[in-house]
Amino acid sequence: MRRNSLPALIFHAAFVVFMLAPLLIVCVVAFTPEGYLSLPTRGPSLRWFRAIFDYPEFVRAFRDSLWLAALSSTIAIMLAVPAALAIARYRFPGREAMTTLFMSPLMVPHVVLGIAFLRFFTQIGISGTFVGLVLSHIIVVIPFALRLVLAASYGIDRRIEHAAISLGAGTGTVFRRVTLPLILPGVVSGWLLAAINSFDEVTMTVFIASPATVTLPVRMFLYIQDNIDPLIAAVSACLIAMTAALLFALDRLFGLDRLFVGSGKG
């Protein structure tokens, strides 16, 4: 096995430190006992973590953001799977146009999307509703879901499906027992990427959210407009910890390599 040289190891270590440093600084600042942003020079304190529960708006916004991300990414995946299979397998008129249509939200600035959704939802009477948030987030995250499912769909060996059909399996059985397991890494990674983008979306959501449907990123954005204290750092540290715990649990239960890459070839 070829080992990395010392310069390569130094470069990789510096790159990892560069990527993780902002997250670590946020987590350290969250433990400050001061009423302003500073490192905990007088010792760590849980003051700002306790303060989160003094603002039920953050807890409610977090719950709404989770529900919004899960719902929008699930619907996006349900649309992306048949679209990806059709695009990857068949040649039909309008195939490139359909692909471009699905990917077009990536080309439009989210500020423009926010204004357009605000205008459209106002006209049809769902402005400021949770339904409007879900519809807009589905459109924004579907390119991420489609891209990863499409990449997995291109690698399918159709002979496996033909073998299942020749053995008497129906269309639904073939999809459930053969096709879906083959594209599962793309489906899982596409769902997670869509959920992350939905949870973090703030630019577009600012325009279409209402006081009753404020997501956590929007709530944090509104809070820092009027306050400069470590509360936002504490909220961010909690999100970082929960994300790390989720990834660790998925790795222990299923293995991240199986979820995102698929089973290795024997």
C-alpha cells in the first residue's frame, strides 16, 4: 500500500483544520459565561444553553423546520425516483427539456424565487401557510434529489431486472426487490441532501414565511438583527451536536458507506 508523503499529510491536516475551525469556534463561544460573543476565558458555562428554553420560539421553529425538511425532501424523492429512471433509461421527445426543468431552480437566485413565490401564493390564497412553505421547498430541493438518484440510476444493470421478470416477478415486485435496492444509496443521499438544504434554506423562506410558520434559520436571522449575544452560538452548537449524533447513529446502525456508496463488490 502506498503511503502519503509528509507534505501531503500536512496539507490534508491543514485542510481539515481549516474546514472544522469555524464549527469549533462557534461551539467554544457557546460556552461563554459573558453576555457578549467571546471565548470562555473565565471557564465554561451552560448559561446560553439554558437560555434557549427561555425562548420557546426557537423550539417551535426547530420543530417546524424538521417537519418541513422531512416532508419536502420525501415528496421531492418520490418525484425524483420515477423522473430519474425515465431520464436514465429512455429516449423520448422533451427528455432534455424535462431534465432542464427539474434542474432549473439551481439557476435562479433564491431572492427571485422568494419574490415569485410570494406573489404567486398571494394570488392563490396560500401565502404565509405551511402548505406554501412545503411547495416552495419541494421545488428548491428537487434538483439535489434528482441529481443523486439519476447518478445511481445510470449504473443499474438492466439484465438483473430482466432476470427477475423472467422468473415471474411483476413490475411492482421488480421495483421493490431489485430496482430500489440498487438505487438506494442515491435515494438515501438524495433525501438527506434535500433535507439539509430545506432545513438550512433562509433566503427564499424569509419572503414566504409568516409569524405562524417561521423556520429555525429565519428565526435565527431575525434574532441577530436585534441582538448580539451568544444565544445563536448555543443554538448552532446544539444543531452541530445533533447532526454529529445522527451521523454516528446511522454509521453504527447501517454503515455510512452502505447508505451513501452501496455495498462493496465481493
